[in-house]
Amino acid sequence: MSVTRTRRADQCSYSTISIILLLIISTLLTLYVYRKDLTPHIPVPVIIDPKAFISLESTISLTSKDSSTPLNVIRNNTLEKYSSDEHLRSLLEQYSNPLKQVIITIIGGDSYSLFAWDWYERMHEISNQTKSCHCFIVAMDEIAVIIALKENIPVYYSTFTLDQQLQWVNTLEARQHSLYRVGHAKFNTAAKIVQLGYSVVLSEMDVFWRASPFDHLKQPYENYDLQISDHFGSHPRVNIGIFFVRSSNRSIEFFTYVADFWVRFGKGGYLSDQRALDALLKNYDRLDQTYLKAMKPVPSLNWTPHVFHNHFSHLMTDGSAFVLFDRAEQLGIRAKKYYGNSTDKYFTVTISNTKMEISNRNLLMRALLILQATHLKNRTLIVPAFSHDLASTSLRSQLDEKKFLLYWSDKRIRLPVFLLHNKTRSIPVTTLPLSFNRTYDDVNGILDLTFDSIPMNLPAPSPQFEVFIRDSLLWCSPPANNGKGWCVHHPRDFGATMEILFACRGDPYPPCANKTEKNEQFLYRPYE
């Protein structure tokens, strides 16, 4: 009896399995027929040989829309090439002096990039060769690279490799820590330069040379791997803002070590690049043993403090580029090209109504900027003062100069204090009405246009130009700090953004509800 039951159970199992197999086969057949039916509607994939594609691209002149620039050139024109060793070697070969020496400075991370042109001009002024300053700029970020390229300034891009960034533990802090990027630009670039067999003077943007540093090295300079400035007795540490590294086996080993140390540890403890170098030179500072145990012993280096016979001014400001170059301008140590001469060409307008409403000021500023971009292209604009006494009420206390110069570089813009310098008082001034039938090429010096002759309905060169004007004009009313401070608008200020981007005419909702028509940048728009 039990045997019979077992056979019946086996037969049921076989039947079940057979049914399952039939269902699977039926499903597969149905799926096959369905796919076969869809096949005519699916395009056959085309496989292109990469070699054939490259050959095709090289023979066809690919161009971008509305541009004659080949697309393959645009694809290859990436920022990465400016950070390559090949690019650095090319800069050194092209710009070093016969002794294989070069001068560099560091820009980026702030507004210093806007004044790169001034540094480059000053380096040409002190050079022994009129056609070469034996210098180039080291950019810490992409913006600095772009600005240097726009100004035709040779530039090397100091950045971190992908491998270095993958090894970061506190990645966010590393990217946000500006001192970390500054130290890397100094140490890593110096290390690469000496590795390539060249010597380098590094001087920061707040250093204003009166003579070529190459002419004032401590002699015999072959005896020293590093010549570095000090702080003139204010404290015993070295001054990392000015130093000269001679390419030698010792300097290669030492700066390679310093660069590696900084990549590993420069970000975590918010170390100062100056104090770190001072400690590694075994001068005054001492690093905590925690760091030293993680590294090999520091290589030796023949170094000496040296002040280059005091042929420079190191202003050492609070870090603001605008404060720095404002002070340098007052001291008369900016580039000669900045101060100009009697044959250079400027234009401005004298304002009698210093209580002019902001909307009317903007109309005038708009007209002047359009004139410079169209009819007076060869002239530098001197912004009107909007004050009878700049000593009591400066323009910077009324207009956000920082915001303004972000759009209109001081290479072609001068602020009204420019007229008060001893170097500029000899520039002739000619007062004439504006006429579009005249080029004014025969007028040297300052062309002072009469106010009534300037039309306020000039068309902008482009709609984008109109946006630039609107975004760049921010005023403080009343003047900041009773006319003595800096008019500054925080880039994230909600109210200021509302005033710029949106029109508050008749808008009953905040923030416009709390504003009046006087807040409108362009209350009257005769140009529309």
C-alpha cells in the first residue's frame, strides 16, 4: 500500500514539473515572437571606428555656430593644459633670462586677479630688457587663469592633481581653505621650476619693486640655495612674500619635500605657509612632533635672509586687493601706465550738482560707459566725483567701487582721486562739448565733456551691455561712514538683489513694499 502511494506521488510530481516546463517554453516562444515583431522598428546601431572619426575630423573644417573657430580647437582649449608640466616648461623657456631665472607672483581666490595687468606692467618697467619682463603669473583658480588670458599675460595654473584630491580625507575643508591653495601655489610651483633647472623669484602682489631683484641678489649667489626676506625686525620669522630659489640638488630636494609636506598637512591645522616654511628651515618656529613623525627628516638647505638692498615696498595690507592698490596709488608706486602722461587720452565730465539723485547718476554713468565702448574707444574714463571735496566725501563712500570694478577694470577706468596725484596734475585738461561728428583724436590729455552735451538716451552696444551697467552700479545713500568709509554691498544681500534684478514700481509685496521710487536705479529711462 505504501509503495502504491509513493508511485502516485511521484507521478504527480512528474506531472507538475511537466506543466511548469511547458509554461516556461510557451513564455519563451511568446517573448521571441514579440521581439521578432519589434525588430523592424529598431534602428541598427552604427559602429564607428575611432581612427576613422579622427581622420574625418582632421579633414573637415568643423566650426561652431556663428564662429570661425574650429570645434576641435575649442575642445582642446581646456584649462588643464595650463597646469601641465609641458606648459610650465614652455613658459620657462620663453620668459626666463639668459641665466635661466624668472619672476612669478600668485593671484586668485579674491580680487587680486583684477590687478594682474598692473603687476605685469611694473615687471616690464624694472626689466633690463624692454620686450620681456622675465616673468609670468601663477593662477590659483580658473577665474585667475581666464583674467590673465584676457589680458594676454603668460600664466601657469597651479592646481591639485586628481590623485592628490582623492587622497584628501577632509576634502571640503581643503577646497575651502584659501591659505592651503596659496601655500600649494608657492611651494609646488617653486619645486617644479627648480626641478626643471630654472631659478625663481617669487614676490606676492603686495610687493612693489623699484629695481630688478636679479640685480640685487646676495653675492656670490651660487653659495645660497634660498635667499628670503625678513620682517625688518618686527618678528624673527622669514618673510615668505619675497624669496629667490636657485636651482640646485639641495633646493630640488628641499622644495619637493616642502611641497609634499604642504599637500599632506597644510590644510588640516590651518597652518600658515610662512610659519611652516620657517619651521622647516629651522629658523624660529617649530612644528609639532606629530607632523614630523609622519614625514622623513627635513633635508638641509643653504639659505640666507636677504632684503634685496631694499629695492621694494612691501605694503602688507589686510588682504583686500582694493585697499592695497588704493594705498599704492596714493604712494605713486603703481605702474607708470596707470598714471599716464600728457599724451595719453582720457575723458570725464565735471558735475556741479553733487546732490544728484541716484537714478540720474546712473543715467550719466550709463552714458559715459556707452561712450567709452563706442565713440571714445581709445580713451580711459575718469569717473566723475559727485562731490565738491573728495577729502570729505570720497567716491568709494558713495559708489560700491569693488562691485563697479568687477565689471569695468581699472585698466580703462580711473576713479576721481586719480586727478589729485602729483603724477597726474601735469596732464592737460580740455573742456569741450560732445559731438559725434568729431573723433577728438587731436585732443591729448583729459577731455572734459560739458554735462549738457551728453545725451542720456544713447543706445547700448548690446542688451548684455545694458545688464552689465545695471548690475555694476550700487550706491550708498547717505555715504558710508560720513563720507570716509567704503560703500559695500554684500553679494547675498537680499534687498540689494531686489533693487537690481526686479522693478519695484507699484509692487505692494515685500521687499518692494518697504521701498520707494528713489530706490529705483533707473527711475527715468529715456533710452527705452
